[in-house]
Amino acid sequence: MHKTTITLAALATAFCGYAQAAVVTDNLVDNFPNANIVASGNWASSTNGSQFDVSGDNDAVFLGATGSSTTLTQAYTFGSGTGNNGVEATVARGGGTQPSFSSVTGLDVSVELWARPTDLLGAETLFESGGSGAGYTIALNGSTLVAFAKEGSAAEPQTILKTTLSAPMINDFVQIVFTSSGTGTADLYVNGQSVATDVTAASSIFGTDRATLGGARNPGGGGAGADLDVATTTYNNSQFFGEIGLFRFYDDVLTAAEVADNYAAVAAIPEPTSVAAVGLLGLQLLRRRRV
């Protein structure tokens, strides 16, 4: 009697095309994929003419091999050059360009980025759009991840979302998603999970000042004050130290399920239904015998 044996690892490899979740593309206005990270030139959007002005900017240095367990095989390293303010954006809107990221059709927005901080020390801005008036920012203050935003007429940020990152989490890229709706609700997600919600958030957060990645010249939504972290914290001219490998801007509020799908797609996590199917097929094959 001879038993046919096929390992689950082999089955997972064979069925990887079916197991990987799909990235949400509905209302994806600005998509900066990992594949568009280049050693020479700007980081260009694959959906329109938007770009981050990396070329000739010492604030971002090309990293050709990340060693990541995710699908992010390359990245830009921030904090290793001579600059300290991040890279500026040129955003395609309405047949022209503007310096900041804003919604095309309304007030709803979702920002997704994948970053791997070098450490969890000090105040560091990962992304900001707008200025001291209307705008929004995603930043670190030590191990605290914070997203804040406000409307132009407000004196202090109206949206404040916080969570704590641990040292093991930053051994690889971390998915960070900030969503804000025109009805005054905002959410913060880390690695596919909701970690903070604000139901009294700012509703109109789009400013006109320059957007920057990996640093901040004038943080969107303001950058100082006791309401954020501590009274001495400021995100003005705060450089991010680490790597960024993906950025997406949606003209919509992503649902929790959509954020989880995007996380699974980049982290290369099999979908539960696919894992179950592979497991059942493996059991059937293990039972087969032939003479």
C-alpha cells in the first residue's frame, strides 16, 4: 500500500492566489504603491498625477531591500539624510495640482500608510496635510501613536485619537489608517484593528498648506498643546525616523472590514475561507491511498 502525502505548506503555496485578500480600490483617489518606489525620481501615484517630491530631497533615501515579511519589498528611509522636514506632496485635483490632500466629492476621507519606525522615542510626524488652521496629522510621541485634526475656525484640534505601540510591533511594517467623516466621526486603526474612535471629531479638515510625508514643517491641525499629549510636545519641524513603504488616500470612510482586507493583502495573511478550503483538501488527499 502506498499513501499519497501532500503537506499543507505545499497546498498553501499552490493556492496562494486564492488565499490573499484583495486591496480595496473603490474611491481610491491617490495610490502610492510599493512598486512605484524608485531609486531615482519621485514617488508617483498609480491613479493620477499626484507625487511625493522625493527626487533630490535628502529627507527620504531609497531602500531597495526591506527584509519584511509583508509584501513591501522596498521603502523610503527617513531621518538618515541631511534634511528634517519630510518630503512635500504635489496633489492632482480637478485637472490641476494643489499642495495638500483633500476629498474630491465631499468631506469623507481615509488615509492609510505602512511605516516601520526605527524606535519609539520623541515627537515624529509620519504624515500631515493642511496647516495650523484646517488640517490633519498622523504622528508619534514616544510609543503613543496620535492622529489629530481640526477645522479652520477651531483654536485646538477637535479630533484626537491615540493608541500605544509596543517595541515588538515595529520589528516590521505597521499599517496605520485614519478615517474622518463629514458627520464628525473619526477612527484610528493599527494592523487591521480599530484602536480609537472619536464621535465629536472635526468634520471639515482639509487645509490648503503643503502636505508632507515623513516630517512636518507646519503640521495640519496644529502641532502643540496639552490636548494632544503633553504641554511641551510640538510636531513643528518633527522628522520621522524609519521607513515608509505604502501610502493610500481614499475619498471615503473605509469600513472596519475594508481596513482589515487591506491589512491582510499587504501582510499576506490568508483569508479564513481559503485556509479552511486548503485544510479540507489536504485532509481528503491524505486519506487517499493507492496500490
